[in-house]
Amino acid sequence: MISIQRLEEILKKFNKIKIAVIGDMMLDEYLIGKVNRISPEAPVPVVNIEEERFVLGGASNVANNLKSLEGQVRVYGVIGEDDNGKKFTSELEVKGIESDGIVVDDSRPTIIKSRVLSQGQQLLRLDWEKDTNISKEIQEALIKKVERDIDEIDAILLSDYNKGVLTKYVSESIIKIAKEHNKKIVVDPKPHNFKNYVGVTTMTPNRKEILDYFGLNKFNSEEEVANAMKQLKKDLQLDCVVLTRSEEGFSLYDGNYERVPTVAREVFDVTGAGDTFISTLLLSLSAGATLYEAGVIANMASGIVVAKIGTATATKEEILEFYHNELK
């Protein structure tokens, strides 16, 4: 564990750090209402909608997490030339997230996921998306925006939801730019895209993702976990690997293996916990934390958000309060 003085020292630097978030931008819509009857047309509930709200989703939720922790954030991704795209950029503006890295593509819709909820239960989800790769023209436009801003960026976070933005070409081009300018670059990957990320600083797969990458069903021992992380580090030429393990905490491998248990008090909803973890990890690393220190701080932030309902974020104040109440 780290001392409170060290924690405060790291957190204090967050507001000076500029992070570029690149990936699949989405908008989450919540339609909330009451169910009082079943439809006469089909055996489904009729929901009388009382509230509609929009929340940044996908890679933009990562940006929202960074902003909640007082980091400076720019986003780079693709939206459609549609009303949902306007709602998306409006949400970015409300949050104070720089959006001039967004490319508008009139051949694709803005990704939106609409959830219908009643009495705290999700009844239905509707997705509008096109998950084929973005065109070569749009890929080039995205890369040029990153290249334009690279001197004003301290670190890069690639957030891969496998919706067609982080193609092999885009990923490899951005990694090359980052390495040429000595910038840290971390990835939250999807298993069949792992090999797009050769040479990044670190990646944060979850247990299922690393199992899928190696074609395994489960790990039978900590030794197997450590060996998988060692092999992944070698395969992809990473500086280190951070494995998120849900209720089991997380593991680190940078030549040495270490497992750190979870610090969650109660788990109500794991939605977005991975986004919180990688956001806090990168900010902490960029603030001068060691890998272990960054992992511990990210673990605390994740422990905070899983105790909240829905896609949530953590703040620096909440991390300090959590430390004082749970870990002192």
C-alpha cells in the first residue's frame, strides 16, 4: 500500500496532465419510466417514459473518467453527420472535453445505445451502430489530427470497443507517432485486436480477454496467470501488462509478477469499471507513480465506481475519502 502523503502527491498532479483518448466514441441514452400494464398488442410491458438522459459512452466514457479526475482531455474518434452526433458533441462541451479531434463521417451513424429502464431494471437495449472499419480517408484524417496535436499531449489512451475506428493501420500509425515523441500509450483492447498494439507501454485486458487471446477457458493457478501475462508482454513487446480481475482485484507483470486484491466495499454495478481503472492508471503513471502505485490508485477508483449504479466516475476527493475510510 502507498502512504497518504504519496497518494496526495500523485493526485495533485492530475490537473496538469493532458491525455488524448482515441477510439470508439458512443452516446448512451437512458429512457426511464413506469410500467403499469402489459401491451394488448404483444405480451410486453408498456413503459410510460418520464425521463430521458444522455451519457458519454464507449471511449468517451474513458474521457469522462479522466475529466472527473481533473485531467485535461482531448478525444479523437468518429461520429455521424446526424442529430445524435450533435447531442454527442454537446455532451463533450458540457463536460469541458476538447472535441476538435472528432471526425464526422456521413456514411456512418453516431453510435448510440438506448436503454429502457423501469423500477431500476433494464427492460430493453437498442443499438444504432455500424461496426465495419472506417474508410481509409477517415483513417488518414484521424491520424493527421493526432499528429497535429502530439506536442500538446502527455500520453495517449487507446479505447477499443471493436467498432471499426482502431483499425490495424490507425493503431500502428498512432503507436509510431507516440514512440517517436516519447509519449506513454496504454490500451484497453479487444482480444482479436491484441496484435494491433505491438510496442505500446501497457495494456489492461480483463480476465476473459486474456483467456480468449490464448484460447483458454480458465486459469487453474496463479502460476498460469503469471505465465500468460509474461507471454503477452513478450508477444506484443510491452513494457508491462496489467490484468484486471473484477472481484479478484488486479495483477501486474513487468518482469516480476504481483497480484493485488480488490478494495471494493460493495459491488452494485461493474459497468464502466474498466474505463475507470485504465483512466486512473494512466493519469497516475503520467504523474510519476510507479506501476504498483498507479495500479493501487486505479484499484481504489474502480472500487468506488462499482459501488454506484450505472456508468459512473470517481473523483480525487472520493479516492482520498476511500483511502481514509477503508485503507488507513
